Amino acid sequence: MSSNKLFDSATVRLTGWYLLILVVLSLFFSVIVYTLASHEFERAAGPRRVDMVIIDEIGDFNERRQQRIEISNRYLITNLVMFNIFTITAGGIASYLLARRTLRPIRDAMESQAQFSSDAAHELRTPLAVMRSEIEVELRDKQSSKASRGKILLSTLDEVNRLQTLTERLLMLANKSRREISPIWVEASAIDAVNQSIAAAQAKHIVIDHTVGREKAMADQAGLTDVLSILLDNAIKYSPPKSNITVSSRHKDSHIDIDVQDNGIGISSEHIPKIFDRFYRADTSRTKANVEGHGLGLSIAKRIAEAMGGELRVRSTLGEGGTFTVRLPRAKK
Ligand code: ADP
């Protein structure tokens, strides 16, 4: 069943339940009001006369008394019926609106889950399709040489590496494990992240300057290393060869900012609000054509930073590079 149909039928069912509760309450109070009010009418009409001598007068009096009570009761019943019709009609509309409101976050989550699965499948399909067609062509070629088979194997290995990175990132995104928040040295994570990125930087003759101070933040050591690795990975990917990247830190009273700054291609202001979305890649020919990626790194980094009680921000100008800042609560000494 599509998420829209599921949402509609769940809304109708929830509306039904809300309405049922309302009807039961409304009828319950109507019965109580009717019972109390009719007792009151009896009391207000005074006692039945039995001490009169003239029988006709007694009959007349009791009949008129009974009529008054019946008129009051009928009037009460009409009002209660009107009240119930109004309550059920207005309550029905309110129940429907309330049910939609209650279920909307669930529908949004379902839609985002479906979108995620379809984006993930799409990302997995491309390298698989490339591998399949290359292998098929090679198998059909009866005169294929050892050299050409080697080329295919290398290309397949490339695609396998890409798939491995993608699956690792998908796993990181799905990882709901709680982060161990404790006072940690930010410098230690920065050093680890720089070490992890050094090979990629050297391949492009990029120099990473690291000036992170000996500061303590409230964070998860591995989490901070992951965030800084992702930021460094991007800084290297989106910077020209022989450029410089700086990792530095600043502290304020309550927090520490760790900056990863590059002089790369930068990000235009229209893309900045979207780059933290899953699978989003700034759609410029420069990034899409030349740089590999799946659009998952920043969404993972942001999620980890927030799980540690921190945040991830960016300042960037197209063509002039940019600075990604991880802000973390400062640990009390
Ligand atoms: P990926 O790098 O795999 O595409 P990310 O989620 O890490 O995915 O980044 C999303 C997008 O943000 C990238 O496609 C790129 O357009 C932009 N971006 C991220 N980091 C930088 C950077 N340091 N310089 C320029 N653009 C960047």
C-alpha cells in the first residue's frame, strides 16, 4: 500500500476512535444531565396533592403538574439532542483535523524513509551496472588479452571500492548507537583525522596545517574524529592540487570551535542550505564531473555533531573556498 493510502486509512481509523470517545462521553454526560434535571423538575413542581378533600381538584392539580414536568423534560431532551448533534458534527471535524495532525510526522518519516531507500538503491545501482556491462563485454570477447582482462579487473576494483565507501557511509547513517560523551582532547581527534587523510592530501600535493590547541570538549572521541575526517576528505576533494588546508581551534566560555578551512571551489549561497541533506550534491559541472561522492558525508557529520550536543556550520563563497566549523560544548577543567 502506498504511504498516502496508508496515511488516509489510518487518519479515518483514528478519526473514528476520537469520535467514538467523544460520542460515549457526550451520551454519558447527557444521561447524567437528563437524570439530574428531571429530578429537579419533579422537585420544583412540588409534592403531589393527596390531602385535598375534593377528588376532582386533586386530579386536576396532579395532571397539570405532570404536564409541566413532561413539557420541561421534552424541552430538555430536544436541547440535549441538539447539543449531541452539534458536538458530534463539530467533534467529527475536529477529530479528523486532529488525526491528520497527529499522523503527519509519521507520514513524513515514512516518506523520508522511502526516499532514502530509493536514493540508496539508485547509488548502488550505478556501480553495479558499470561492473556488469564491463564484465559482460569482456566475456563476449573471445580474443580478449591478459592486459585487457587486467584493465577490467582494475576498473571493477575501483567500483568495488566505491561500493565499499558507500555501504560504510550508509551504515554510519543508520547507526543509532549512543555516543559516549565525556571530556576529550580535541587535539587527539584532529591528529587522528589528519593522519587518516594524509595519503589523499599527498596524492594531490595538498598541505594540511594543523594548529588545534590542547583543549577539552564534551564529546565522543571517535565521533569527533569521524566528523573531522569527513570534513578533511571533502576539503581535499574540492580543493585544487598544491593548495593548503588548515585545521584550527578557538575557544569561548562555553564552547570550542574547530575549523576546517580550504581554498577550494567553494559553495554558492543557493547550495549552502542543502548540502547537509542526505544524497545532496551541489549540482555544478565542476563537482559532479570531477569529484566522486554520494552526498552522504556532510549529513553524517552533522548528525554525529548533533548527537554529541554540538553543531556543524559552514561559511563559504563560490570560487574562494570555505570553512566548516564543528562547535562542541567545552569541558569544565
Ligand atoms: P559528497 O562529497 O560525497 O558529494 P557531502 O555530503 O560530503 O557529499 O557533500 C555534499 C556537497 O557539498 C558536495 O557534493 C559538494 O558539492 C559540497 N561540498 C562539501 N564540502 C565542500 C568543500 N569543502 N568545498 C566545496 N564544496 C563542498
